[in-house]
Amino acid sequence: MEHVRGRYKIFARETDADFIKELSYKSGVDESLVETIISQINRINNENFCSDTELMALQRNIEDFHNNE
């Protein structure tokens, strides 16, 4: 989120559909990838647990996001 605030000047409190659309538009990254990353982050935050597999999938998606900016 720090990257999003600093680079795209998006200061949303909620990671809702409007946030996803705005980030996708400003970053040029496909909306489905942004939605996937947000869903993964929210799931991890809500469960307070992350398996190695989930963490690796999140990392791959974040790398894809950065590669497509």
C-alpha cells in the first residue's frame, strides 16, 4: 500500500471495487491481477496466517504487477 500511495497518489481507506479500478487505470495493470492481489492480501490479513504456497503466489502476483506497471 505504501507503494500505491507514493507512486499513484491513491489514499483510499477501503480496497473496494473503486480502489481496484483506480489502481488498474493509473498503473496500467490488468484489473483482474489487481483484484487477485487485493483478495490475497485481505485473506491473509483476515486469517492472520499465510502458508508458504500462499505467500509464494502473492509474491509472484506482486512481481507481475511491478513488471506490468
